[in-house]
Amino acid sequence: MKYLESDIAHENGKFWVLKLPKDKGFQVYESGITHSTLRDTIGFPGQEGLDKAIEKCDKRARNAAETQVLPGQKSHSPF
């Protein structure tokens, strides 16, 4: 399926919301180096679906920002 930039309903950092055709809802993606990865699907059309998708997108962006390890910082990971 081919999507256009105009199909992007919301962006927050490296996460973004795609409006699906024919009122099938929305999908939340995470941008990567070579492609974007599907993270959530919201099956509600219209404003209700968009609100839910934006909420999930923004939550993922907040979580990613909170868990990001910057150069010089130590990771809390046991690995």
C-alpha cells in the first residue's frame, strides 16, 4: 500500500500516526534508520480513533525520552 505525507496525522519525535484509508482507523509507527516499524494499531475511525492514536504516540515518545541513555551515561541494564 502506498501512503502520502498528507496521511500523517500526528508526529512526536521519532513516533508518528498514520491515518488508514476508508475509515479503518490509525497506526502508530516508530521511525528508524532505514524504515519505520509498526508499534500500535487503533481500529476506531474518526476523532475518537485519532485521539487514541495521538495518546499512544505521545506515550511512546515520552517513554523513549525517559529511557534514552546519552553518551557518557551509564545504563541501568544488567546486561
